[in-house]
Amino acid sequence: MKIEILVGSNYPDGKEEKRVEPGDVVDVPDKIAKSLIKNNAAVKFDNAKKTKTTKKRARNEDGSFKADDPETPENEAWEVTE
């Protein structure tokens, strides 16, 4: 089962232990995955949710920052990029 680690931890992998850090996505046996999820150390990984987006300031044609129009529901001062 693929899981995303929330808390850095060690887990047994055959004869040795593996170290994982927060944000790592690992494929582990179901028994280990369920234990980590139960202890709030990991969540089940969902590829659909893992699109990384960032926000950056929107700019006018002359390069200056765009202002937000308070009359609209969206915030034009920021752009979302993937």
C-alpha cells in the first residue's frame, strides 16, 4: 500500500530498518501501512490529490503587481501555477 509519511519514523524492511521523513511517499506492506495510519504517522497516498500547486503574485503587462478587485469573488492579485 502506498502511504505518505506525516511523522519521521523507522520501519522494518526485511532484515533492516528504513528511515522515512515527513512528505515521503513509500510503498509498504499493508500491515505496516495500517499500523502507521492508525498511529497518525501516515496517510493513504492518493495520486489524484498530489498535484502540487503554488501561488505567485500576478503582474500587469508593464511588470507591476496586479491589485485585487474587491467586487469579484476571486483574488486577481494571485495566480495559481502547477
